[in-house]
Amino acid sequence: MSSDPDTGSDVQPGCLPPRERYDLFGHHAAETEFARAWQSGRLHHAWMITGPRGVGKASFAWRAARRVLGAVPMEESGPLGSSPRDPVCQLLEAQACPDLLLLRRPWDDKRKRWRGEITVEEARRAPHFFEKSSGSKGGWRVCIVDSADDMNTNAANAILKTLEEPPQRGVLFLVTHTPGRLPATIRSRCRRLDLRPPSIEATAQWLAGASEAGAADAHAAARLAAGAPGRALALHVSGGVELAREVEVFVTKGVSAGEQDMRKLAERVSAKGVDELRGLFFEALSAALRQQARERARANDDVAAWLDAWRELNALVRDTNALYLDPKQSALAALTLARDAARKQTV
């Protein structure tokens, strides 16, 4: 994820910010559904865009926002396609459109990093935004929450107030990786669009054409990303494929993994300027723990140690992001969870 405040809090390495991306791979059906709703003149006031990380949820939201705010359709670029040269698109790309509000984790200028959550102060901008008159010809206003998973309880309540009193000619897009964690009161007031990853083969072919990845590396990245195109590109560009292999080897070693192995990995992902790689490291470790649990289950072994390690890792990642814990110590703690799980398995 990016650490540049001008780029965005959740931009994958190697990927353009969603406001600058004008193509979207693999979601023609979802785009068609929204386009038909827009053309019907009965557009729902809130849309929950769901799917795994890197599947294209934020890009979808921005494409839909361009259409709502008056960008001229360019059908050769998909049901919600528009031209980068369109005045509306240029205004949005420059972050100069008064009719679009983007809510995301705020930038902490003192620590030079993104805050761990969307605060209530940020969320309260939404009702004030929708109270204003639109400056566009169509009179529409759009708010994108990217991502809704980052809202704390008070922020979610502030957004709920806007959902309970739908604004005239206003629409909210809630980007969410884990919709089940959002309050039921929010979910029930949104129309849901699920973006599912293309097949691994299709994503690998797309990645090979969109980057310099060879066929083998493209397939490895697509497999690790479970078909999510943006995630696959991020894995390829950042060296995440190689890192994932190293993590998998470490977990497979089990109790034979030594302190030197741990420190080498921890130092690699805690160096300055590798925030993106650190996130990939935790995801790769989580995937390796899940894989160990699946393999043990197939062998009719007890999987409790691996599932406990996986749950503790998720808690550690949340604490690391929210409490600004030391990256190296967090990485070492995460690797220790994996080695301890292997030790318990052999007892």
C-alpha cells in the first residue's frame, strides 16, 4: 500500500491510483448492472462494492462516479468507460471536483504515514458534503468510502446517519473487503455488488500482457493473488512472488527454522520504504498458515495449533497497523507464531 499522501492509502504497488485508471479487467457484468440502474433513473443511493483486495473495487467506484458526475460514455472501454480527456474525468483526476468526496484513512503528517482507521471526524464530512448544492450540470454528488472496513465504530455511525436520510441526487460507494464486519444497519441500506476475481489463467494472461512478467511468473502471481488482477500486478512488481516463496519455505521448515532465517526475513520486510512489501509479507504468512492447516486436515491431524496461529497473526497485524508497533518486532513475532505452531504439532 502506498505511503504517499498524494497517491492514496490503499494503492497497490505498480498500480495506478483508481482516479487515474480508465480500464477495468473482468467485471463487465457488474458494470452493466450499475449502468442499467443509472439509465433507469432510479439509482439506489448507496452501493456496497465488495470483493477481495486487488480485484478492482475502488477502480469500479471511480468509473461509476465519473458516469454519475457527467462524463461522456466511451463504450469501447466498457459499460462504465469514459475518456481520460473528458473534462469531468480531468477534474476528478486532479482531485478538483467539488461534487466528489473521498473518505479514507487520514494522513498523519507527524509520523509520515496513514492513520490506522477512518476517524469520526473524517466520516462527519459526508453529511456536510451532501448538504451543499452541487456545482455540476446534473446536480449529482458522489462520496466514495475507501475502504469502509477502516471505519471505527463512531465513523460507521456517522455514515449510517447519511444512509438513513438519503440525500437528493447523491450516491455513496462503500468499498469493502470484508462486508460481514460492517454493521448490519449499514449493509441493509446498501445495494450490494460483488466483484469476483477472474480465473487464475485469465488473470495470468492479463498480467503477462500488462507487464513484463513471463508466463511462469505471471501464473505464480495470479495464483498467489487468487485471481485478483491488481493484487497479482502488485505481487509481481514489488517482488512479492519471491517473498511469498521465502515465507512458504520458512513455514514448511517448521521447527528446523532457525533464528537466522527469522531475522533475515524480518529485516527484509522492516527496512525503510518497504511498507508495501511488509503488507505482502503478512498476507503470505497468513496464506502459508492456512495451507498448513488444510494439509494437516487432509491427513486427519489436529489443526488447532495452525488455526490459533492464523487467528493470532490477524490480531497482530491489526495491532501493528493501529498502534504503530515496531515493524521488525512485529515481523519477528509473526514468524514466531508459525514456528511455535509447528512445535506444538510435533509434541
